[in-house]
Amino acid sequence: MSPEAPPAPPPAPKSLTIGAVCKSLEREFPDISISKIRYLEDQKLLAPRRTRGGYRLYGPDDVQRLRTILRLQRDEFLPLRVIRQELAAGRANAEIDHGKPSADPRALRRVTVLRKAPESLYSLAEITADTGASPDLVKELEDYGIVNGERKDGDALYDETEREIVKAAAELAKFGVGGRNLRVFRTSADREASLLEQILASALKSRNPERRREAVEALDNLAAVASHLKHLLLVRDLRRMV
């Protein structure tokens, strides 16, 4: 009796074009687009294989990496700089994909109002080198109150949050959005901050240190929820344009 033939190996997973990737993820991420995927590639977060004709081909690992990036943005509100660090540190995609429930927004890691340690300060030269923004753009942002550098020995120094603001503004500047156009965000942020302060005003001014600490934590949680709500409202309104 002849021995049984070994089972045939499973077929290699098929690579997908960028359009097919976008289609496969749009149910989970309704705001995904081809331009967003290309942007993530420009930011060195994705590196799909290219054909001789220059077309992108995404293998299963590429698609999984993209899904991880999108979930970190959506669920943990992480900026791309931090996502890049998470991926470089070997954050397992399986941590997100194998049935892990969505994190409670109140416990998510994000830019926070809680300051546990002094933040690093960056000079104008460091800010422009890191963000790609021109000195003129940074000055314009300061003129319109979008960023507020700390003056020390005549030089402006910027903290980590200001640095991220400049970076976001530099991306918008590529589309012709200047500092004066960003005043609407500044005004909106001021109003939201005032609303959250009113909600927790008495607790934030309490003489009880424990109550003040709880109020600051609540403020951080409310800020995350408000940010997510604003994002959802923006997405809803933008969908009316397409």
C-alpha cells in the first residue's frame, strides 16, 4: 500500500491593491480613504511592496499593521509619533485583533491634562526641524494664539503639546490652511475648556486635596470624551459632502 501523499500546502495569501485594502477596511473604519493610506505611507508607518509598474501591493502583514494603526488612532487617540514608537517597540497586532474588547475611553492613553513629570522644551529650530513647519508659520501661529511659546533668555521654547500642534498645523498648511484659518479651532477649544471647567469648577477649587485630584482625573476623562464627540460630529458633517 503506497504511503499517503502529504497534504498540499495552503495557497499563499493574495496581496491586495490599495483600493482593495480600503474597501476591505471601510466597514470597520468608515472614514478610511486611499489618500489616508498613502499619507500613512508618507509618514513611514507603512511600506507595501511595489510592482515593477509602481503599484502598491499589500500583504496580510501590511493590512494587519494598517488595522493596528487605525485602531490606535481611533480607540486610543494616539498621535502618529507615538504610534510609530509603539510599533517600533514591537506592540503585537494580536493584542488588538484577537477579541480584545475596546478600551474604556476614560482609561485610554493619550495626550493628557495630567502632568506627572516636567515636559521637555524645544527651541524654534528643533520645532521646525521636527515638524517641517517654517519659522514664518510658527510665528503666524503665535500671532493668532494657536501656540504660545515660553520665553526664556529671549528665546521661545515649546512644550510637547505645542510641538504636536505645530506639526498638525504644518500638515494643514500643505493644503493652504494658514494660522488665521485655525482661529476657529482655537475658539472652539476655548469654549470647550470653559464648559468643562464649569462642570468641575467647585471640585477643582476644593480645599480637599483628594477631591481636587479626583476632579483633575475627571477633567482628563471628560476631555477625551469631548474630543471623540467632536471627531464624530466632524465626520458626520463631512460625509454630507461626498
